[in-house]
Amino acid sequence: MTNSRQTDKDMAVVTAAQAGDAAALDALVHQIQDRVHRLAMRMLADRTAAQDATQEILILVVTKLSTFRGESAFDTWVYRVATNYLLTARKVIARDPGLSFDAFEMDLAEGLVDDAAAPAEDQVMLNELRLACTMAMLLCLDRAHRIAYVFGDILEFDHAVASDILDITPAAYRQRLTRARAKVVEFTGRACGLANPEARCSCPRRLPAAIAAGRMTPTPGALIADVPSYEAVRDMAARSRAQEVVTGLQRATGALASPQDLAAEVMRIVEPPGR
């Protein structure tokens, strides 16, 4: 998926779905569901919003499927549909909190406890907090730079593929990614205790305030099934260089698979009984 390679088998499924094969269409929607959801989660950092967006994007893929001509890999086309929705849909724009790195850093500093007062380490809760903070951090980037960063440093897309999806030149994409990366690296190195032991905020010191504010809710199992533990991420950060720490933290969120079978719901919407 990273480099949007397409096999003859993949294309055969797409062609069958375009020809009206319901089973092929169902297989296609289920095949792309988790990838779309991961992109939505990294762009929106909100479970409900990501699930809503994923369903809307899957419906768009189905309704626009006849326009796919095979001029690019099908995966590239799907990401183009998803990206257009995530960058332009009024519902998405209205939900964007418009955070800044300065405001986010101020929020993180509120309610911090002293190291001596930090509760005994709860690895599960600390990992929940780490995940939430890691994803919320990217909301401080505007959507154009956010998606460039997600494609480049998190999903590790080839720059040519990412620029094709975003419909900009490779040079423009590299500039956008460089600017986004610099902001994320600078903020993480300054404000995150995992990246910088001297930073004010650390997950153990932040956890009591996050719990008190009601920001800690259990993450569905599908979202954390393959997520590295807090201890593993902390160990990674301790032995890595600054740039590698930031990238490692942002990638250590797992596949973020959809916790619900949204594809099945989409198929019920687009293929009503008796059709």
C-alpha cells in the first residue's frame, strides 16, 4: 500500500466491481476500510469523527468507482478520494479545532504533578495518554501540512505517489513535508518528556490531569491490537536520536484498524435489499 503497487488480481476485483459484481464490490470496500480509517484517524485524532469520515469516504469510493480508469494504481485513486474529502468537506473543516503548538503546549502544562506525586505507573493508561497526545499534536499543523506529514513520515509514501495524490509537484510536496516535519520535530523535542527528559510534560506527570479532565476513555481493542507498549516506546526513545524519536513516536500508533465493520454498513446503504 505504501507505494501503491497494483497487481493484476487487484485490478480484476476492481473491474468486476465496476461491472456490477456485488461480491467483488463488498471485497473491495472491506479491503480499503482499515487504510482509510487509519488516514482519517491521523488527520482528525478523534474516534467518532474518523469513523464518520471513513464511512463517507467509502460511500464516495463506491459511488465514484465507475470514474476510475486505471490511469493510476487503485490505492492511489482511493487515497485521492479520501484526501479530497478530508481537506475540503464542510463537516471536517467545522470540526477542526484550529490548534497551535503554543496553545497545545500550554494545555499540556496545566495540572502537571511533581514527579514524587505521580501515581504508580499504569502502563495501559500511560499508553492511552501517549497515543492521544501523539495524534492530537498533529492537529497543530494546518490540514495541508498535516496530510503531507502523515503521508511522508507516518505512512512512508513515496514522494512521487504522495504528490500525485495531493495533485502538487514533487518539489512542492517535499517543501511542504520539510516544513511540517521541522515543526513537529521542534515541538516534540521541546515539549515531550519521551523525547526530552528535561521537558516539563511527561506522561506520568500529565496522567492525573488528563483523567480529571475526562480525556481518558478506553480505546477500542481494534485500535490498539498492534500498538507498542508504553514501556517499549519509552525504551525506543531513550536509545534513539532526536529525529528518530519523533518519527518513532508518530509511527508507534499501530494500524488503527476500524473498530466497527463500516464497510458492511456502507454496503447496506449503497446496495439496499431487493435492488
